[in-house]
Amino acid sequence: MRAFWSPTPIKRGLLAAALALWAGLAPAAEAPACPPKAAMPAPAQLQQLAARAQDRGLLWRVRHGTHTSWLYGTMHVSRLDWFMPGPEVVSALRGADKLALELDVLDPQVLAELEAGLKAREGAPALAAPLAARLEQQLRLACAEADVARLRPEAQVLSLLAQAGRRQGLDPSYGVDLILAGAARAMGKPVIGLETPQLQLKDLVSDDPKEVAEAVDDGLKQLESGKAGPMMVMLAEMWSEGRQEKLESYAQWCDCVNTPRERAQLKRMLDGRNPGMADGIVSLLKQGDSVFAAVGALHMVGPGGLPALLRKKGYQVERVKFPAHTPPKSESKPVETP
């Protein structure tokens, strides 16, 4: 498995969620083998989901002066059954003055900038015929809509990998960050982006034909091997269970840091971005407000993770452990997908 298009949401950030909003994949009516398409739960479903909601992911409490803020490690893809946040997460979000995300993908301007950066450009170098044929084959197998084919080749692979877990129920449309952004807006809380679309696009697309070809080839190898979906499921389950130690050893089991180039990219996407996000969170804390900062879980773990970086800046940071998950009550009706 290659690293440039890791099957995890590390480097895709909220771009995967953004693609799900405006250029996602959809099943073709004549292709029953297509993976299911995500749909917004109906009001009755939301009530069922809220009643069953359990805390998932990784949450830290941050003390600063008389205020308490929060760090929350998220997944940018999720399941319908995980759609609603649990009581501890909801309580923390309610108590915060602001929500900070990697990107606010509900902001129309952010979406427009992402769209502009991900769309195919006139005059851009074309993929070699064999590589283009492989990409076309994966688009067909995924039942991709025409909008996806109008993206840059790297973004097409990005979209395919973001949706690699759909057959196992994982979809960017159910991404935790999207749900938190919607909840914060419903509560009347401002949503702040810790990064810019330009910053994320810089690491996701390139004008170098060689880099584009390598990125597309790496992603296609993951899709063709059949590993992308299972690896996405594995990471999602570790996130759901809050398995911090396993997430910290990600590089040891992901089969995605096998070359010097892959190791350098992983380091850049985590260690390279974390200090900037930590500085952004500290800037918000210094304004005297309580902040709920939610970013991808792999940005939260290890000596270079956000909790460790905030500790180094003098903040008291402690992990909040969630109760073990309990199976749904036998008398409860299963949540139905429309």
C-alpha cells in the first residue's frame, strides 16, 4: 500500500467531506453492484440515532485560566449508526464558545476555493494512456458520476479513496467534522478553520506531471489491491473505540511508509501541519474563550500531536476516557437507511 493516497483521512483532511458535498460518488441505476449512496437521515431516524448515540473517538480536556476547552480527534468518514455524537462530546461542544476545525466545509467560500483547486485545468498534462485506462476502470467500478471525471486526476483518486469504505458502511457524508459543524451552527456558535483551502491543496495537487502520475498510480494500487476499504474500516474501528496507542503506532501497521518518499510525506502531513494548528488553537485560547477544537485523530496522537504540543506550551491537557460501547437494546428497532 502506498502513502501518497493513504486509505486513511490523514492527508485528505476535510477535502474528502467537501467532495462528498459537491462532487461525491453515486450509484448508477443500472448497476445493482454499486455501493450504496449516503443519504441525510430523516427526522425519525435522527431521533433513533440520538437515543442510541455513544461517545466515540478521542477527547481531551484543556485547562487555561478559569476556562476549559477541548481537543477532539475525529474521523472524516463515518457510519450512519455513528452519525450523532455521544453525550460527553455534545456536552463539551455546548459548553464551548467556538468550534475550530481543520476547514469549515460548510462555508460556501471554502467550498468554492476547494472546487476551483480540484477541478481539471485546461492545458494540464494528460495521464499516460495505461494510467488513464486504470483510472477509468476504477471510476467505472465505483459508479462515479460525471462530476468526478471533471476533477484533476489526483482529485479523482482522492474521491475514489474517500469512498473506498462505502461497501462497509463508511462514507464522508457522515463525517464527524461535518456533523459538528452543523451542530455548532445550530447552537449559534462560530466555526473557525485552523487551515486554509490553499494550504491543504498544496499537499494534495501538483502541477508537476511526474508527481501527478506517481500520486495517481499510488492511489490506484490501493484500490486495485482491495486494501483501501478494509484499511479504512480498521482505522475507523480503532477511532470508534478510542484506541490511542494503536493509532500512535499507525506507521507500523498501515503498510504506507515503505519508501523514503512515503516517510517524508507522512511526516510532512502530520508533523508539518500540527504546529500550525496548535498555534491557531492557542491564538483562540488567548482570546479568553472556550474552544472545542476537532481535527483528524491522527493529528492528536504521539509526541508531535496537538495534546502534546499544547502541554509544551504550558496548558494542562488530560484525556477524557469514554465508557465502553454497549450493543443496541434488543427491543430497539434498527435504524433504517432510506
